[in-house]
Amino acid sequence: MSMGQLFINGSWRRGDGEPFQSYAPATGDELWTGNGASTANADDAIAAATAAFEKWRKRALADRLSGIQKFIDLLKSNKHAIALAIARETGKPLWDATTEVVAMVGKADISVKAYQERTGTKVAEASGAAMRLTHRPHGVMAVIGPFNFPGHLPNGHIIPALIAGNTIVFKPSEMTPFVAQETINLWDQAGLPKGVINLIQGDRNVAAYLVTHEQVKGVLFTGGIQAGTAIHKTLAGQPGKILALELGGNNPIIAWDIEDKSAAARITLRSVYITSGQRCTCAKRLIIQDGEEGDAIIAALNSLLDKVRVGAPESDPEPFMGPLISARAADEVLAEQQELIADGAVSVRASERLALGAAFLSPGIIDVTPLKSRQDKEIFGPLLQVIRVKTFDAALKEANDTRFGLAAGLISDSQALFDQFINEINAGIVNWNRQTTGASSAAPFGGIGLSGNHRPAGYYAADYSAWPMASLIVEGKVTDEGPIPGVGA
């Protein structure tokens, strides 16, 4: 068990707020115990970041990158330890947690490229003067992280923000304080100047205080729609505070005109059930052709699910799925399933609690075609909703019948269907014959509608980390530009 601490102005200290704990969802063992941040602790962290900002932003880019590279080198040498922390605190299989650490390592080079290409400095000629475009950092950035990718997703905001010259106050999910502390420990070892990066722990009240603080100039949030919209409402009328929201989705995947049903099932499996369905890009709705074609796809998926191993993160042989983040999260998925059945949906393969523990669920499939109206919500777990339709046009209509717009996928042998799909689908991430969860950090990441405010992560994270300044410059001695219409000599 780790004793919880905050990291403020280069020093570790005990929090003065409410005590809380983190538990391993696979075993129930206590992993982290400590106190959250009090308002005074949060004030100290923000004051430290504010004081560090002017010196940090004025450092040469090469100097800022040197500190970031030291962190990446430490991350590489501690890859297994960080992956193990992620696996134990989230319940992810160790192979899944390891891919998260690999993504964290890759973020540095991609972020430097994005900074140089999307921000940086550019000069061009304009009307007899030099037009110079430069970018400035905002100041203190609040990074509020999720539980499902406690390393990679906060890292995806922290590194671009630091490159641009901002300073950070990081508040992780109260479900994953241990991973955050282990990650910030590497930043501490990297030797960044005091106050450049700070860690405060706690619940939503700590996050709310951080968001509204007048010295916080930007809020970078990844999480659920309820919390994200609350932040958005809180900051209404404050246009000077940058806000990036990545809020998940009710993602569709259409399977249509496919010869290899087994391959379609494998793509669907990876899209729906990876990380026990707890990825924002996981497919939640499978739309298929009514009749034998659709039946064959469901049969192939059902057969594949018979072979899926569910187990603890370090099980041997390794599992495909681990537990959900908590027993409460599992309860919520089961309640959603029961509500759908009560409304008239048909259970194809029930998601059930497993004897492994209260947070473990089996993968489920439920046919919601009979429902006259379907709730548009993100069920954050291993439960797939199937919708059967007669035509591909109807499939597209179903796919777009959502207030969200994060990810969408098409599984098909037909180029013509993909051409129609990509022209008509409403989603920020659109994949063909790839799992919906296969996003690249070299591309913008985000969606439309309730999925967030456009592209808060990935390659476009650089846009949120700096503001543009446009200048027209005439060098040398001041000279008269000539006559001014309507003004005498």
C-alpha cells in the first residue's frame, strides 16, 4: 500500500483535506491511502505554478524539451512498474496497461511535431510589412484526468502544455490516485523547476475549486458527460479561460456485406469489449442487416465470446478482459441491462457478475431492435446493443441517431459503402475494417456534439496549449507611409 501525498512546489506533502483510499478492483486490496487537497493546498499548488510560469515560458524550447525528455527516459526505464500500477489500480490486463505506457512514451515526439507545425513561429510578407505569427502559453493549466487511462490521457495534455510553456496543476481521478502519484514521482526525478508541475488529490469538490480559481487560465478535462457539462456551465461567461473537453460517446459500428464473418467478429470484439468496454471509443451499438447476414455475424461473435478469458490483471494465461473499475460500476451496467430488458429488449448473451469478484462481468449482447425508442447514453462496460435494419441507408440513420459523435466504424468488403459511410457519418474518428478503439496520437482526437468541444486531444492538443499573436512589422527607421485620404498635408 502506498501512502498518499500531494506534490506542490517541488515537495511532497500530506494533504489537509478529506481522507480517501484507492482499491484494486480485482482483489479489493487497498493500494493507496491518504488525504485529498484542502482549498489551502490547492491555493498553494496554483500559487507555485503561477510563480513558476514566467521563468518556465521564457526558457528556450530546447531547455523545456530537455526536462520532458528526462521524464520520457525515466518512463521507459520504469515501464513495467508503471504498467503494473495501472493494471492493479484500473483492473486492466497487464498487456493492456503496457500499451498505455507505450502510448505515453510516444507522446513526446508527436507533441513536439504538433507544436512546431500547428503553433510555433511563422513569418510571411504582407502589404509591405512582415507578418509574424507567434504563440504564447496561457499560464497555469488545470489537468483533470479520468480513471480508464490514468497515465496516457493526462499525459496527453501535460506534455503539450509544458512544451508550449505552461505550468500544470494535475488533479487525477479519485479512483486512480496511485498511478498519478507514481507518474508525478518520475516528473520529480526528471528535475523540472519547482512549481512547473504540481499534483493535488481529491474528489469532484477539489476539481470544482481548481476549475473556478481565477489564476487557472485553462482547464483540460477528460471524463464523463455529466462532469464535463458541469464544468462547461461553470465556465460560461469566462471566454478568457481555455477549455478542452473529451467526454466519450455512444459509438456505432456497422457490419454490412462481409464474406469473412469470423474476421468481422474479431474486429467487433476489439471494438466493444477491450478494457471491459471502458474506453470512450468503444463501440456501444452494432448495426447489422436484418436476416441471415446479420444472424451469421452475431453467431460468429457469440462463438468468439465463448473463448474470451476474463481474469485478474496478472493472471496466467493472460486474460482479454479484467474487472470494471469498481463493483459500483459493474452494478450500473447490470442495472442498464435490466432496464433495457424491462423496456422490451431481448438478451442474446447476458452480461453477468462472475465468481471472480464483484467488479467482474462477463461480456454481454442485447438486441434493442424491438424498442420503439432507445435511450442515447454511454453504457460504460462490456454490454453491446444490437440494432437490425433492412437497408444500409437505415443503418446510417441509426448510426447518426445520437447526440454524441466521437467514434464510428464500418466493417465491410465494399468500397462503395465506405465512400457513403465516410461522407454521411457524424463522428470525429471514423475507421474502416479496424476497431473503433484504434486511434492515433498523430491525428486529432475528439468528436462532435456531446462528445466534447471538437478536438481536445491527440495532434490538436497543441492548439489548446498556446494562443496566437499576429504582428505586422516594418523594421528600421520610422518613415511616413504617405498621404492619408481625408487628412490634409
